[in-house]
Amino acid sequence: MIKVNELHKSFGDNQVLKGITTEIGAQEVVCVIGPSGSGKSTFLRCLNRLEDITSGEVIIDGTNIADKSVNINRYRQDVGMVFQHFNLFPHKSVLENITLAPKKLGKGQKAELNEKAMQLLDKVGLREKANAYPSSLSGGQKQRVAIARALAMNPKIMLFDEPTSALDPELVGDVLAVMKDLANEGMTMVVVTHEMGFAKEVGDRVFFMDEGLVLEEGTPEEVFTHTKHERTQAFLSKIL
Amino acid sequence: MVINPQAFIDVIPFLIDGLWITLYITIFGVAIGCVIGTLFGLMSISRFRVVRFIAVTYVEIVRGTPLLAQIFFIHLGIPALIGHTFDPYITGVAIIGINSGAYIAEIVRGGVNSIDKGQMEAGRSLGLNSRQTMRYIIWPQALKVMIPPFGNQFVISLKDTSLLSSIAVAELMYSGRQYMTITFSAFETMFMVCIFYLIITIPASLLLRYLERRIDKS
Ligand SMILES: Nc1ncnc2c1ncn2[C@@H]1O[C@H](COP(=O)(O)OP(=O)(O)OP(=O)(O)O)[C@@H](O)[C@H]1O
Ligand SMILES: [Mg+2]
């Protein structure tokens, strides 16, 4: 489903991704862990070209999106993204947040899209908040709306960049539960996270990133219990 | 010197005529300024360096020269060059438009830049193109931010029109000066001119503060 080939990304002279090669299969849940500044977010943002790709290939369903001639807007509809700081549209109600993109992109009739949005709100447990504005929601509720908003485009892949890092500890569980449901339904997911419990339980594979490379990858068991690299070990011992 | 109470009253009809012209010139001028300001404001955040350069140059020229110099340049300088004079009222509206346009461009730029980068990213990640994201997500939020400084600019431009009296545009200031030269009642006339400006600017400021409070709440 996703094939990454020698992916390089630099910001000016700062080489942030130094040649990542990997594959992610359909319905797979990959959790990306690693120290701050190792390039986790940048890697994720290259997967929907929110960052321009300096060199290398990112092939999604057979299309190399690093190629400038690809219609990236069309392709992004298939790749949902959830941000650390939610990035809900503050001037729109919860329902409008969810329906804005599908409506403007002609994904269906208004009534049908509203109905679909309500179903998504049911799924994330926020039906009663349809007409609320983001400012009146808790962080956990905001993030669940953000997930519903991304799902409204019927994506094939979902990218999560530290979706629970900005939340109060007691609100993390609700968001992780929604993500777990999504994984169980067979969504292909790439999740940058510091939630090792989630990575162990839900992740099919774990990537450990360090200094712009995927230093170690394997099943959660392999990475967490039979750790190969010293650096991975050092990182894990610090956070566990 | 003695104050002539009757002069405070007698000057009023003159000033009312002038006030209308002040209002017309301000409203039409600032309307043009909005168009220019939106255009140049968006140009100043363009991806293209040349486009940004043009916008920044315009803003810096206008902000770096006194309004009176701009008035004389356009009213006297340009006609001398092209050998054709323009109606001072048209020139007046154009000058207020060009001048407020530069400041409004800065307001537009500031408004758009004040919107969190994550908003654009969220829109783009959903598959909206940059124009759609701008129109449906960034612009509505930026407009709200722009209302208070825009209102402020309107008041400034209104006061700026007084300088058009120097090219015989019969706005409020000019009307006052006319009356003063006929009657020699300088104190009474200028006192009333100030009152007339305040009649517009004080309610405008109050309205602005009210809008600001409402925006803060939402
Ligand atoms: N837009 C940018 N411009 C310049 N440098 C950037 C930009 N975005 C990221 N970087 C740099 O790239 C490096 C990797 O950043 P990135 O955000 O991918 O790390 P991360 O692993 O997600 O870290 P964190 O855990 O703190 O989120 C950092 O050194 C950062 O300073
Ligand atoms: Mg990050």
C-alpha cells in the first residue's frame, strides 16, 4: 500500500530524513517512535506531501507522489491526517468541520453528507456535539472530531502525528479507543506516538527512528523485548 | 478678542456641506483602498518573490512618504508630466484609495499571517487545494482579525481627507477655511470643525470597541 524508497528530506542544509526505505501493507498499523527531532513528524508529513520531498520515492497504491506532476489534492483525499494540536476550524461547528471538505469537493448531496457526518460522530461518541463549536470542547473531544473529519473523506490510509500528546492524561484513553476501533476495522494507519501501551497492543509493527533513519523495525515484541540496537534500548529505558 | 456666539451657529450649514464631501471621499476612497489592499496584501504573502517584491515596494513607498507629498505629486506632479489635469475630487478619492490601500494591505497581510499554520495544513490534508483552503478556512478567520485595525484605518483616512483642502476639495476642513476667510471668526470656525470631525470619529470608535468586544467573545 505504501512503499518508501530512499526518502530524503532537507530543510536548507539541515538533513532531516537520510534515506528511509520501507513498506507498509494494507490494513497494517505502524507505530513510529523515537527521540524528539529524529524526524518522525517529517516522515509522516512526507507521506501526504505536506512537506516537499527532497529526493526518493513515496509510492502509494502504485503512484509515486514525490513526482511533482501528480495531482496531490486528489491523492490527499485518500490519506487522512490527524494532528497533535487538532487543527479544527474554529469558525465552523463540529458538523461543519466534518462536512466542509466533502461538500466543497463534491463528494455527495448535502443531506447525505450530513447523515454520514452524524454516523461518524456516533462512532467517536460525540453525536450530541454536532452543533457545538470547537472552542467549547475538551481536548479529547476535539481530537475525536478531528478523526471524524479525516474519516469523512473515506481515506484508505490514516496518519496520526502524536494525537494524544497535547491531551490531559485522563482524556487520552477515549482517543486511543477510537483509534483502536479504527485499526480493528482494518484501516491502514501510521501513528507517531509516545504511547508505548498502544504501540504494543494495537501496532502490527513498530519503527524506531533516530537521526533521520528508521534504525529498527519489527513487531512490538521484537522491538520492545528483543531490542537489537543500543540506541533503541537507551530510548526505551528512558521512557518506559 | 471677543467670541461671537452667533458664528458657532452660522458656520454649521457650511460645515454640513463639507462633511458630506468628507464622507463621500472617505467612503469611496477607502472602498478603493480595500480592493487595492486586498490585492497587495495577498501579493505580499505570495509564493513568488517578484510578486512579493512589487507589493512590498508599493507599501513602503506609500508609508515612507507624507500624505501631503503624495497629494501634490498626484495633483500637480503627474499632470505636469502628462499635460492633463484631473478633477480634484477624483484625485482626492484616488489619493485616499492609494494611501489607505497600502495600510490595508498590511492589515490583510497581518490578518492572514495571524491564522495558525495548522489551519492551512488541515485544509490541504483533506484534499482542498490552496485556493479552496484560503477561501473557506483562512479568509473567514482572517477577516475577523482584520475588522478592528480596518475600522481604525477608516478613522485615520477620514481625518486624512482634511489635507485635501490644500487642493481645493471642498471637504469639511476646506469649508471651514472658506468661512473663516470671509468672517475672520477663526476660533469659532475651527472649534466647530473639530466638533464635526468628532461627531463622526467618536461614534466610529465606540462602534469599533463594541465590535472588538464581540469578536473577543466568539
Ligand atoms: N519546517 C521546518 N523548517 C526547518 N526545519 C524543520 C522544519 N520542520 C522540522 N524541522 C527540523 O527537522 C528535524 C526533525 O523534526 P521533526 O519534527 O520531524 O522531529 P520529530 O521526530 O517529530 O520530533 P518531536 O518528537 O519533537 O515531534 C528537527 O531538527 C527540526 O528542527
Ligand atoms: Mg513531531
